[in-house]
Amino acid sequence: MKVLLTGASGYIGSVVAEKLVAGGHQVFGRARSSHTAALLRERGIESRSGDLLAPDGLAATVAGMDAVIHTANTKDHTAESADRAAVDAFLT
């Protein structure tokens, strides 16, 4: 199964990613930087560039995925609106 996982490098997302990879799933993680992208690749996760605060690219990233798991969080005052925008983008 192809799974897009936001927050794949975070506290919760990294554990979810580990379990998905161990289960034989093809995992795609969103990465805001080349450093994070490299860390994801080291763990068997394909990176997709993007930022939760710029959800315009999320809809395109979801294309071809079998599932989306959203664990990313901005950890600031934008968290609620960023989550809402991300979910809206996933559902388009």
C-alpha cells in the first residue's frame, strides 16, 4: 500500500512510519528541508517536499496514494488553521 505520512520525522510520525515500513508498505513522508528528506530516505521512506503551512501542493502529493496519515503539527498558533487547510487539501 502507498501511504502518505505527514510528520514522518516527528515523535509520533516516526513510530508510525517505522511500523508501516516494517509492514511492507511504501511510505512517502513530507519533508520541509533536504536534511529531513535525507533522514527519511535513511529509514526507507520516500520524501516529498512540502510544508504544512503551504498546503497547495498537498493535493498533488495525495494523487496515487492509497492512504494518508496526518501526524504533522506546526506546534504554534497556526496549528488549527494549518490542520484544517491540510485536511481540505487531502480531500480535494
